[in-house]
Amino acid sequence: MTEHPSTPVRRNDSASRQFLSGFPLQHPAQASGLDSRTISRAKLGDIDAFTAIVEAYHARCIRFARAMLRNPDDAEDMVQETFVRLYRALPRYEERQRFEAWLFQILGNCCRTANTAFQRHSSRTTNDEEAYERVPSIDDPAAQFDHEWSEAVRRALAEVPEYNREIFLLHYIEGFSYEEVERMTGIKQSALKMRVKRASDMLRTRLSEGHR
Amino acid sequence: MSDAERDPVLRRALDELRKLPPADVGAMRRVVSAAAAARVTPFDSDPGMSSPRRGRSVRVWMVVGIAAASAFVGFALRGAWTSRSHAASTAASSGAPSTAPSIVRTAASTELDAAPVQQPFVFNNSRAHKVFVVGDFNRWDPTATPMTRSSDGELWSTVIPVVPGRHMYAFMVDDSLFTLDPNAPKTRDPDLGAEGSIIIVGRP
């Protein structure tokens, strides 16, 4: 497998570096490679260390939540809920478990719960005018093509059953090995591989149909 | 390269899905604030052991919540317990300004119920060099509560004030080994997957 861009990517803009006046930030280079000391400090309730964790993983969590949730607009709320639960549980975190595997385990739980709740209240209807306003007007043909491709990928992924999609995302997008996903989910590797294959096949079929 | 990444369509889809959203400064700020405000443990309710790190907003909202609960209890009890609880229920239900401590006492029935009790912890390990008890009552601080070795070198013990209620705890052996109490029931935190020992602290 080629290298995944799964390691936390930090933006080097000044706004990102100073986003919390009350909580001093780590230098991006330090925060991207979260060391065990940062996590140990966060375990003891150090809010600065926790801020470094949020900075390092927030974008990845949003990406995962948007791909997992039936209502992607809930992604920010779900990620916030995940980090709050993480912070409360941090004192009991055992460092023998990989930190980001634990984080995505909590996030996966939150997303599944949210999807269940959303399904229960799925009588929500989309306001057509509102939906129309959300579609950006793109003049550049290349940008328009990219936008259409992006939408096609998201629509195709949304059609993949949730139980296959989650494993697919954990493995291919977040870069967890099958061994790690097995530890996170309790599902045997053979079953995981089958789920990833089914998700891949479905994604390929939908995209091939749509762009023929 | 995996099968999926050998397929040009899938490879392109993966590239698309791997794109990270732009950093949302406001959202990150809200996350940290929410987490800081939400970290409340039974340890916080013990004024003698409270930490300055905890969010002040939570404390205010807790007092408001307790005040509302105490007002409700005050209304319910006023008829049946007129002679005994007249003063407390009047203070709680009249809506007149009152200090937080008096409201807390009403909700907790008696001040004694909420006061920490001396709780012993005992751990058997002859090979350990140092042992600390960690739990929600001391914010899982691995340096807060050292245990003392018995003269025969077998047992480690300590007695600390703990607020009555259900608490999760464990022993930290030699600074690194998180060990459950073999003599106590255990539970699993749904978020952690990790287990902790359970103790119910109450008044004798």
C-alpha cells in the first residue's frame, strides 16, 4: 500500500497558530507528532496539552465524520462530542493502546449513535431553496469538473452500507492496519478485509456508472 | 500497493476522500472550551480537594441545577414535614435570594451525606517498589495518593477522604502498571475499553 496522508497535517497559517488566546498552542511541528509526554500531560488535565491534541486531529476527525454521518452537517457537533468524551476519559487511557486508534474508536461510536438517531427522525426534508444556495457557482470548467467529481465520490460513498464504510475509511483513509482495526472493532481480520473489498467494489461500480 | 489503489477509479476516489478540510479555528476553540467545561468528577465536589483547573462555568451551572432540584424537593416536602423542614423548604421555595451552601444542604438532605468519609484502600503486592491509588476521586492523578507499605512488605494501604457514591479506581504500581483491585468488582468504560475497579462509598 502506498503511504497514506494520515498523519495529522498542520496548517501553518497564523490564525491556526493563535486560535486560542486563552490556551497557548504548540508549534505545529511539535503538535503534528504528538509525543507520549503530551498525552501524559493531557491525562492529568493539562488543557494546553489537550489543545495540542485537538489541533493535531480535528481536521482528520471532521473528514471521517463527514464521510460517516448520514447528515454531514452534524460532523462538527459529533467531533466536539468525541473530544469532550475523550477528555473526560483521558485519565484512564492506557498508553499501550495507540492513541489515535482510541480516538477514532470513540468517534466511530458517536457517528453510529448519531446515524441511528438521524434515521429515527429522517422525516426531515430539505428546503430546496436552501439546497440551491449551498451549491457554489463555478465558472472555471476544471474547477467545475473537480467539484462534480468530489460530489460524485461523496454520493457513491454515502451509498456504501455504514458497517462497510466505516472499516473502509479506517483502513484506506485514516491508514489503520487491519490488526489495529481488529483491536478497535473486535471484528476478525478476514471479515474486515471482506467488508473493505465490498465497499471498494461498490464505490468503483457507482463511480464507473456515473462517469462513463 | 493494494488492489484498490491499482484501480485508477478507486485510486482517484481515495485521493479525493483523503483531502483534509481546512483548519476550522472557531470549531477547535469550541471543542477545547466544551471539554474544559465538561470535565467534572466527584473529586470536584469535595471543596477540600478541588483543583483550580476546573471550568468555573460548570460550577455555576451545577449550583443552578442543584438549586432548581432543591426548590422542587422543598415544595414536595413542605406539607408532610412542616415542623421539621419548615426553614429549609421555605428558603428553597420562596425564591428569595439565598446563598449556595444553604441550597446545597437542602438538596443533600444533610450536610453529613455529602461530606467525604475516610475510605481505606488495601493492595497486596510484595514486589512493588511504590504504589499509588488512582481514581475519579483524585482525578486519576498517579502522584496524588501514595500508599504505605506494611512492615511485612506484603500489603500497601492508605486511607483517604472520599465523597459517598460510586467511584472507579485502580492502583498505579511502580509509576507504570495500571492494576485493578482483585478484591473489587470491575466495570468497563464504554469510551476507553479499559476496565476499572468499582467501590461504593457510603456512610456506615
